[in-house]
Amino acid sequence: MKDTLEDIDRLEAEFKSCQNVLTAFGDEMRQHILCIMLKSECSGIRVLDIAQKTNLSRPAVSHHMQILKHSGLVKSRKEGTCIYYYLDPDDNTLGSLITLFLDVKKIMENVPDRSGELI
């Protein structure tokens, strides 16, 4: 039981460290934007181009892009007056997320079967 409690405490800390990327992935529009970015050129895509493909306003797309940047999934570069966003996830960002999901799976596999206790 003690090991399980320590595992759950560690899991809570992992959830907290992955909060930004979970927030980024948790929104349907940001998922759509990530898919648009995966289909675009490696050199990046502008907010205006994403806005046209999503029917969102430029400010709305900019808001989503800031969340994606803050999560560590997206980076940007400026060329003249244009800002290009591109996918370049930090190894740590995706690695922490993978570890989180593997730990959730491990803990859930060790939870006792409670299906007979349903009311």
C-alpha cells in the first residue's frame, strides 16, 4: 500500500509538470491547429494562414499559438514583419508526457478489480 501511495504522489507531481502540454492537447481547436501544422511546410506557418484554414480570427489563433508555445510543442521565428510558427517539441515535453501515461497505466493495472461493487 505504501508503494502505491508513493506512486500516486509521484503521479500527482507528473501531472503538475505536464499541465501545460495537457492543456495544449486538451482543446479541440488546438488539436486541429496541430494537425494543420503537421500538414504545412517544415519552415512554418503564419497566424493568417491558420486563421484562413480554421475560420478563426487572427487574435483567436494567436491566443492558441501562445498556449502551444508555452507548452513547448511549438516555436516561432520572425522574418521581417512575419512570425512563422513551427512544430519543434522539446524532448523533455514529450518525454514527460510519455512517462506520465506509462505511470498512469502501471498504477491502473495494479488497482484492484472493483467491477463487482457497482450499484
